[in-house]
Amino acid sequence: MLTSSQLLEKINGYIADLAYSHEPRGLYAPIEYVLSLGGKRIRPVLMLMAYNLYKEDVDGILSSAASIEMYHNYTLLHDDLMDCADMRRGKPTVHKMWGGNAAILSGDTMLVLAYQLLSSCDISYLKNVLDIFNRTALEIGEGQQYDMEFEKRDDVSEEEYIEMIRLKTSVLLAASLKIGAILAGASVGEAQKLYDFGIQIGLAFQLQDDYLDVYGDVAVFGKNIGGDILCNKKTYMLINAFRLADMNQRKELESWIACRECDPQEKIKAVTLLYDAIGIKELCNKKIEDYFQKGMACLDRLGIPDTRKVVLRSFVESLMHRSV
């Protein structure tokens, strides 16, 4: 079996060799740019790891793994535009470099390229793989819609938020694992266990992102800290801060949420101090750990020797213990 570093090297090399240097440059330059930013390639690496649980040679599914990364980056181009985000992986976002129209059109092109890459998989698995991919793509759109609707609501519950991040984040991680298992010829039951594992790990991963947006180090996190606070984003942390705050804390939170011309750093500091006082930091960490352990339980139930799970287990553990 290959290590996570070896799998990352393989997918990076495959993506680097994809040729998108033709005209018009205004369409393909943003695609080359966003793919060149690298990152952990979590989703394609998970697909390769799932495949590697059952078969040794992953080279035959590199195009499928690349399709997942292409699709993921397509969603990021559009998400960054909708969120007015300036930075992605420590670099300017596509819409900051080329404008909003380019982010939309290049993103749309990446979606087509993702399908093109995925369609080269073994024909005997293509229908099943496309069904999973299509369902996942629809769910991600549903999650994004919920996320936008939550911006206009003040009554978002924790349960609604968890469902939103399941759709927006978890399902693509889960689909990557499931497709990898299917392409390796794993049974329906084994593929589903990996899907369930991905759902739980994805929830933990997104909640950790929420946590790092408040308590992370920008040099490690790759995005500006406090963005969710400045945007009054309905995260697990803000939802539970309102739920658990006393009367005075609630009034102060409401004051900062309503503030339109306050100093950004002052707002971030004040809301973070409120989170500390209310106990949100500890609450979020416990929730992250709960989902992580549920995911590990799904992995334990796979009907393969534990020795074959070591690489996948270690990779996920490393993701869940990022520096802050």
C-alpha cells in the first residue's frame, strides 16, 4: 500500500500534467491558477486510499480522482465569489484576480472538465459512479442554498446547521471514498461503510474549520481569521453562543451582530472573548471529537484487516489535528 505522501505525489503529478494551455487564455488561465495552488488534495487522496484498501495499483483511477479535485475547485470558485472572499490557500481568489464573470465561466468549465475526467473510468462502473457523483453534486447545491438562506435568518438551529454542512461538505468526502471503493470492486456494504465514515469525518472537518476561523493561525489556516464573525455567519459556534448566553452576553452579541461600522479587529476580539466566556471553544471541540469517533467506528467495521486501514486512519487523524 502507498503512503499518503506517495498518493499525494501521484495526484499532484497527474493534475500538473493536465494540459489547459489552449485558447482563450482568459478562460483557462484561472483554471490553471486555482489548480496550481495545490493544497492537501484531501478528496482525491481519500478516493485513492479507499481504492488502495482493496487493490494495489492506483494509477488506473487517477483520472477519477482528478475529476473530484476539479469539481471541488469549481465549487470553490463560485463559493468564493458568493462569499466575497479575498483569499484562498493564502493566495488571492480567482474573482479578485480576474473578476466575477471569469470565476463563473471558468468554474462552469471546470465542471465540464470534471465530468470529462470521470467518464474515463472503467465502463462497468460508470453508471454507478455517475449516479453517486450526480447525487452528490445536487446535494452540494442544496447545502449552498441553505447556507445562503441562513444568512437572512436569526432562528437557525444546530440541527439545521449540521444538515447544511453535511450537504455542503461531508457528502463530497463520502462520495470520494465510496467511488474509490466501487472502482476497486468492493462490495455494496463495504462501499457504504466508507461513505458513512466520510460523512462523520466531513462533519468533524467542517466544524474544525469553523473553530479555526476563530482560533486558528492565518499562516497555517490559509485564510484570514475571524471572517465568519465579521460576516455574522450562522456557524455552530454563533448558534450555540446565542443558545447558551445569559441575558447580558446575548445583548452584547446582538450589539456586535447589528454593528455596521465597527472596527473589524475590535469586533473579532470582542466576539471571541464572548465565545470564551460562554464555553463555545470547549463545546465545539467536544462536538468535533464526537463526530471523529463515530467516523472511526465506521472504519473499524470494514471487513478488511486493520493493517490495511493504517494509512487511511493516520491520514484522517492528521487532518483532525491541524495546528492552530
